Amino acid sequence: MFDMQGSILIRYHGKESELVIPEGVTEIGSGAFEECTSLTNVTLPKSLTKVGNKAFVCCTSLTSIAFSEGITEIGSGAFYNCTSLTSVIFSEGITKIGSEAFAYCTSLTSVTLPKSLTKIGSGAFNKCTSLTSVTFSEGITEIGDLAFYNCTSLTSVIFSEGITEIGSGAFKECTSLTSVTLPKSLTKIGPEAFALCTSLTSVILPKSLIKLGSGAFAWCRSLTNVTFSKGITEINGFTFEHCTSLTSVTLPKSLTKIGSGAFKECTSLTSVTFSEGITEIGDLAFKDCKSLTSATLPKSLTKIGPEAFALCTSLTSVIFPESLTEIGGWAFNNCTSLTSVTLPKSLTKIGSEAFEECTRLRNVTFSEGITEIGNKAFKGCTNLTNVTLPKSLTRIGLEAFEYCISLTSVTFSEGITEIGSEAFGLCKSLTSVTLPESLTKVGYKAFAWCRSLTTVIFLEGITEIGSGAFKECTSLTSVTLPKSLTKIGSGAFGWCKNLRNVTFLGRSVEIGMDADVDTSPFEGCKSLEKVTYL
């Protein structure tokens, strides 16, 4: 019936439904009772100290197991897929429950863990879908990764004091879990530890907590309240992503960084209180928080990451601190309720598409200090009416103000050396432009389709006007080009159908003939009467 190797039971060959393992056996070896599907009950001897890996794996009729007091270790997968197992009685003395030891025990309803146990192995009770109750002993310090993953009937968890770490995905997809009481001893919550706990309503994070892992409470759609402790220094990436019932957040003074996507798609979030001490708001941190109405950012903040507040469509007001040096690309993209922005002196660069499609933005105050406006930074800000650019600015990126259809005036400061391609394209309300002496190049289609533009004043300093730069500026009637100009691109003033007079103040101008644009700088200028070289 039994294959033995000394005191180790190597293999069982019988088909009994009830079995008593004899005294003297100290260890049940790996796979000893594997797929003994007729076995319903086993009595373990007092001499037993270890149940080996996969010892009772797939014993699908086994209903209960009581461990004798001498046992110290339950191996990995020991009772894996024992789908009829309803009762497990752990004895004091057990120090280790291995990975997936009781995984897929889908009939198991409750577990009381012994005081001697220090660690619950990875996936130990993974997919125990009938498990409603777990009692943790005071000896446990660590709950392993995926330990209670997908225990869909588990409704509440009260952790014992002494637990310092909850592993990655430990309670992920426990969809019936409504409340969690975290111990004062806890220092670390691993990535996705409580992710997709869709019934969880509130969490109080203890003062002892130092690290909150990525996605720890992501997709907890019923979570309405989170109380942060003073010990947390960083909220990692996507920690509270898609917590769609979360309405307000007060961040602790200890916090220095909000990680990527930390509160992404928290669509009911209306209020965030930022504490002094935060230096960085990461990429996507508050993206698509559609109910967020205002943000007063702390004086300690230096960086706002790409897409940090993108698609916050109810955001009407943002107060930027004087400490801020960088606004990342897409940071406020499609914040369609934002009406006014005052940028601080400390800021040096506005990232690409940072305020693109902020369709109600009427006023932007640029402070001295900004050297670059990134590509598409204000593209499609259709209510923006006027812009005064700072003296510190040297570059305007491509499409930076394209399709700002209400923009009537732009004041360019000395210092700008480059206006990028299509920077002011389709600004159809723009009436006049005076370009500064510092400017050397007007980019490709920089002012194309500005159909209300009647006056362009070029000062000495410009060396190149790019192809299509003023294409279809149909209200333009005359142009005087400076001595400094050495190159004018093909189609530069193409199809300016009311342009009558062009005056070149210099004669050393290279006429562009690009194959992919109109063949002449003045192609389609049907009203052109006079070109003068002085």
C-alpha cells in the first residue's frame, strides 16, 4: 500500500476513501498521494513533521485535513486543486505554508492560521473562491505574492499586529472584500496587492507604512475614501488607477512624489489637497480625472510630468508655484474647461502639446524665464485671443499655436531666434505681426492660412523665410523684405491672392524651388503688380 524510504512515505497505491497513515512516518514525500481521487479523509500521525510538495495534489474528493502538532512545514502545492476540501485545521508548530499549498481549493470556507506561522507562501490560497474568512495569527510577518488572489467570497480581512509586508497581488481580485483593517506594524504593500477588489469602500493606511506598491488599489471601483499616513514618501505608479468612486484626496506632508498614473481615471475625484514637500507629479498621475475642478499646486513642486492632468475636462483653475521648472508634454492636454493660466518665473520650458485643445483657454500669462514653447503646446486653443511672449523666449516649436482661431494679436519679444513650422498656421483672426530683430528663421507654413493677416513687419535679422510660411494669407496686400534675408522658400507667399506689392531691400536672396511645395515664392498671387529690388 505504501512505498517507504526510511521514515518517508514515498507513494501510496491504494484506493481507499478513508486512510490512517501509521505512526513513525515523519514525512510525506512529493506527489505521494497525487490524484488519489477516491480519498475523502486522511488521519495524519503525530510523528509527521513535513508534508512534501504536491503531496495531495488533485485529491478532488478529500473533504478535510487536521494537522498533527509535530508538523512544521507544508510544502508547495501540497493540497493544490483539492476541490472538495472544506475544512483545514492547522496545528501550532507550523512555520511555513509553501507556495500554492491550498490553491484552487474551491470549497474551503474559512482558515485560522497558527501563531507559529511567520510567512504565507506565494499563491498559498490562490483561487479559493468559497473562502469567506481568514484569521491571522500574531506570528505572521509576511503575506506572500498572490497569497489570496481571486478569493472572490472573502468579505473582510483583519490583519494581526506583526505583519510588515503584504506581497504583490496578495488579495487581487477579491471582489467581495468590503473592508480591510491594516496593522500598525505594516511597512510595505506590494504592487497590485488589493487591485480589482471592486467592493472595497475605504482604506486607512497606517503611520508605519513606507512603501505603497504600483497598482496597490487599482480598479477598486467602490473605494470612496483613503486616509494616508504621515510616513509615506511616494505613491507609486497606478496605485489608485480607475478608483472611480474616490471623490477627494488629502495627501500627507511626508509625500515627495506622486508616481505615474497614481490617480489616473479617478473619474469622480473633485478635490485634491497637495501637501508641501511634493517635488514631482508623475506622468499620467491625474489623467482623465473628469470631475477635478481645481488644483493648487505646492510651493515645493518642481516638475509636472507628461499627461499629468490630461483630459481633466472639468478643471477650471490651476495655480502654479514659483518653484516649478518643467511642465511635461500633454500635461494639461484637452483640459477643456481651463480658462486662464499664469506661468511662473521659474519655468523654463513648456512641453509638447502641454495645453493642446484647451478650447476655453482665453488668457495665458508668460513669465520671464521661459526659453522654449514646445511643439503643439497651445494648438487648438480656440478661445485664446492674445499672446505676449517673454524676452527670455528663444524658440517657438512647430504648430505651437496652430488653429488658435480667435487669436488676434501676438507680441514677439527680442530674443526669439526661431518660429517653428506651422507655429501660427490657421490663426484666422490674426491681423498683424511684427517679427523681432533676433529672429533668423520663419519656419515652414509658420503663418499659413492666417486669412485676416493684413500686416507683416520684418525687421533686419531674418535670414530665411521657409516654404509656405505665409501661404494663403489672403488679406495681405504688401510686403517689404529686409536686407538680411538670404533665402525665401518656395510658396512662401503662395496664393496670397490680394498681394499687390513686394519690396526686397536686398538683392542677395536665394529663391526656393522645392518639388513638394508651390514652385515659386509667389505662386498663385494673381493680384501681384510690382516686385521691387532696392
